[in-house]
Amino acid sequence: MAQLRQGYPQFEARDIEIVVVGPEDARAFADYWQKESLPFIGLPDPKASVLKLYGQEVNLFKLGRMPAQVLVDKAGMARFVHYGHSMSDIPENEEILAVGDEIDAQTEPGV
């Protein structure tokens, strides 16, 4: 999440909202968000409801949920999905921002 925090001003400038979904309960999420002063949304998902909707992988041999990044446009359509194969398999902010720019360009009036 450090990568997202560092790049947050770039996401915010592009009107891209970051929502981090994790397996912890609401109290654990609130404590972590307060301790780390994270500027984006944290969504607790201890029953894996969101995980199941997006097909996020769980691998108990690799510490649980594998990372997944999903960019959803303002109409609610998933436009980019990356499922990580390890805890470090996460796209760089620049890649996600470029996809966001592409989505934005496709949804501008007259395009």
C-alpha cells in the first residue's frame, strides 16, 4: 500500500478513487488506516464477498489472498484486471495511471 500512498496525488488529480479490499474485519481495518494515515478507502471483506465477485485467488501456501487490481469506470464496468501470482506481483502506479488515462480518453464526450 506504500506504492499507492506515494502515488495518491497522481490518482487524485485524475479523479481515480482507490479502494483497498482486504480480509481483515472492520476494527482491524480502521486501526490500520488510522495508524498509517492512509488517504484512500479501505473496505473490510472478512467473509470474502467482494473477493468472490471479482474472482480474486486465495492461496493458503502464499499467505492468503493474492493481490488483484481492478479499475472500474464510472459506469461500473471493470475495464482492467490484474491478478497477481505472488504478494509482490503488483503493477506499478504508472501502468495503472496509464490505463486510467486511456479509459478517461475513451469516455470523453465526442470520442
